[in-house]
Amino acid sequence: MRQSIIEKSKKYLWLPFTQMKDYDENPLIIKSGNGIKLKDINGKEYYDGFSSVWLNVHGHRKKELDEAIKKQLEKIAHSTLLGMTNVPATELAEMLINITPDKLTRVFYSDSGAEAMEIALKMAFQYWKNRGKPEKQKFISMKNGYHGDTIGAVSVGSIELFHHVYGPLMFESFKAPIPYIYRSESGDPEQCRDECLEALEQLLTEHHGEIAALTIESMVQGASGMIVMPDGFLSGVRQLCTKYDVLMIVDEVATGFGRTGKMFACEHENVQPDLMAAGKGITGGYLPIAVTFATEAIYEAFYDDYEKGKTFYHGHSYTGNQLGCAVAIENLRLFEAERIVEQVAEKSKTAELLLHDLKSLPHVGDVRQLGLMAGIELVQTKETKQPYPPEQRVGYQVSLKMRELGMLTRPLGDVVAFLPPLASTTEELKAMVSIMKEAIREVTSREF
Ligand code: PLP
């Protein structure tokens, strides 16, 4: 007898970031999608409340994006970028450079956000070597940071739950504190910012001679719970990097392509990174393309006669994939035609009003948001900000309840992540927030 697809999924798959025992108890198989909804094999529909892990821009099955892929398929699906290029990868590079911060002039493609970060780290490391300063080998990264799951990206990450197992595999990086206003002693954004900048300056004073680069998520630390940085923090970090001659690697993988109400979140603070990683929304959520952007000064440090040994030896089989680049080009065209970034800035005000309503729930401790990137932190006791014991898995229970009510998202511990597709309408935002409210209310009123 033919196995049902559910049985097959349980028998053959091993899913990312998933305890498979949980999956076996609550399997879910998506069959199709349309607009901002996904449909499972039983025909049940769900709002895609986390944009299929923070990727989706225009909704699923956007006609223009589907067409762009079909059109490209009539020419070619893939050829390599090693030592040569292709038409869409080249056209897309120009389009990207026109929308990124001015100092970024070069595009290096890869397939995922983690790789884009890995590449930035290797470029920063080799940059100093090529420039005759090989002693600058180390990195500063931020506490609670997340940059993906490859070993380099994990080394500059700092999420205890995900990373502690791999401690012995990681290279060392100095960790600088990040302003987490809700959990700071003062609760005052400016004080919190200044204390963190002072601590960073202290680190730089002591170690700048050996530091190649600093890594930081742009404006919002996503995976650690949508922690929004106070005004002046990112630009303060930029100033310190310049003062101490340390490259600044800005991670825009989650925040780039309109998510926060600017094309790139570093624009909120007019920050010009030396290296910048982006991915996720670049193809509208269709295909795996990621990019590491570099300044001309960094590019030039690698440009020389072959014998000088300055070449950047890094690449992946599918780098610059034509189908991915073609859909990214169409995605960027739609960004302009449909004024997506301006729309997000508008919609984020609507989302703010709707999310404000959640604050009245007895176990909602904090609601944080920038653009259409929001986190709702659940706590056992609101007055003392006492978290729930992790083993109660309250965030996970809320996500299961939301699934039952027709919306998907993934919790970040006890922070409910809300990152709807950028094209969501006011009505859709309302419907999603109301599901979240119902799920949070129901689960947090249970006896644990
Ligand atoms: N950097 C940040 C800030 C992210 O949020 C993520 C993924 O969520 C990554 C890097 C890793 O990207 P990918 O999953 O495409 O490897």
C-alpha cells in the first residue's frame, strides 16, 4: 500500500531547527500558497504570519514573479559564476548597487544569509592580510546576535540555546553588550545605549590592534527576540568602528529589502557599512540568492596580479543562479512599481496600533516593532517581568494554537514573532493580530 505523505514525511525527513518528536506529534505539510495564505494537504488555510521565515514580500504566486522565472527558463536555468558571469546576475548587481548605501560598490553572490555572513567574515580577515596587517584577525560580535548556522556565522552569534553545543568548534570572538531596553535595569533607551557604547569602546581601546571587524544585525536583533536598538546605537557603533579602524559588517539578512520601512535598516541611521550581508527578501521569497556587498576599498585590496596571492578563494556551485537573479530583478522592479518600501512605512503604523492592543493582555510583557518586524514577549508575571520557565514552552504552545486558528509563525522562545508578507493589507493585518491575540489569551490563561 502507498504510504501517506504524512507517513513519508515522518519516515524520511529531518527538518531544520526542529525536534522531530514535536513534528511527529504535530505534522504539517504545505501543498500550495496564494497571496499571503498557505494551504496544507487537507485544504486548511493559514495566514503566513512569518513570511515563510521572514522572506516573503508580495505574497505567494505573484504573477509577475512566476512569469519572470518562466521567461528565464526559456533561456537557461544555471551556469557558473566562477571566472565568468551571466546576464541576470550582472543586471541585478547594478540594480542592487543603485539601492544600497553609497559606499557599497561590489556584489558577491551566494545562496543563503549564513553564507553571505561567512563571506563577509572571510573578506574582512583577508582584507587586513592583503593590506599587510595580518595581526588584525579577530572579531567583535554582539551578545544575543544571530547570523546563521554555518560555523563562522555561529562563531559570531550568541544565542545560548542554538550555539552552546558548538562551543569547541567556534573561533573566539569578543562579545559586546547590546541594548535590550525591556530587560535593562534602567529601562531608559538612552542610558542603555550609552552604557553599551561605552562598553564597546572599552573593548576597542584594549583590542583594536587585533580586531579585523565587528558584526552586528541592523537595527533589530531578529532571532534573539526582535530586540529593537535605541536611536543612535547603530550610528554610534559605526563611529567607533571608524575611530578604531575596524571594519563594520552589517547583517541585513532579516531587515533588508523593505522589512523595517526602509530598503535597508541601516538607512534609519544613515550608516555606511564596510561589508553588508543580505538575502531573504531579495527574491521576494522565491529562490535562494544572497549577497555580500563590499566597498571599493575592500575590493581593491584583493585586486592585483595573480602571483601576489590576493585572490578571494570562495564560491559555491549555485552562486549567481540565473533563475534566482531573474526573479530578484523582477522583485526589485515591483518594489519600485508598487512603492513597497513607502507602503511598509505606512502599514507599520497600522500594525503598531493593532499590536498596541495586545499590551492589555495579562501576560504580554513587551511589544517591540520596527516596520513589519515585530516581537511580542510573553512573561509569567508582568509586574516583575518574570519569564516563564523554558520547559513550559509557552511560545511554542501559542504557535500551535495559532496554527489551529489559521495562522503560522515560529516562536523565538517566549517571543511571538510577527513578520507578515510586506504586501499584507490592513484587513489581513487585522485578522492576523486578532488570531495572535486569541491564541495568546487562550494559552496564557491555562494552568501550567
Ligand atoms: N542573519 C540574520 C540576521 C538572520 O535573521 C538569518 C536568518 O534568519 C541569517 C543571517 C541566516 O540566513 P539563512 O537562513 O538564509 O542562512
